[in-house]
Amino acid sequence: MSRSPTDITELYAPQFEQFGLELRSKGPTFTGEVANDRANGRAWIMPISPTCLVMEHFITPTHDMHLTEYTPSPMHA
């Protein structure tokens, strides 16, 4: 990504990277397309606040994959 990740960005960016989809900043939104040996598709993401976003994605894996979801553990003060 071309700007520093926010907390919410860290939740979704690694999942797109598994497909080889690199998100690029276009003003307030992030977009990306992928067409490789792992997947075909596109994504559009707009963070609205540090804890809210709007996302649309259409990604089709080209073969069976082990997909990993990452959820950071809450930080305690």
C-alpha cells in the first residue's frame, strides 16, 4: 500500500495480498486488480473512519488455496 496502514487497514490488506492483489491509494479509496496464477478479480475499499470501511470485492481463486485470516489480539493498557 502506498500510505501508512491504519488499524482497520491491517485487518483486510493481508487477505488481499494472499491473492497477489496489491492495493493502491486513489485519494480516499484503495483499489486493486489481480490476474495471476492464484486469482482473478478486483477490490475497492474506502475507509470512512478508523473503525469503519466500505468494501466491494470480486475475487475468484484459480485453484484451491489455504487462506489465512488474521485478527490482531486486542491491546490492553
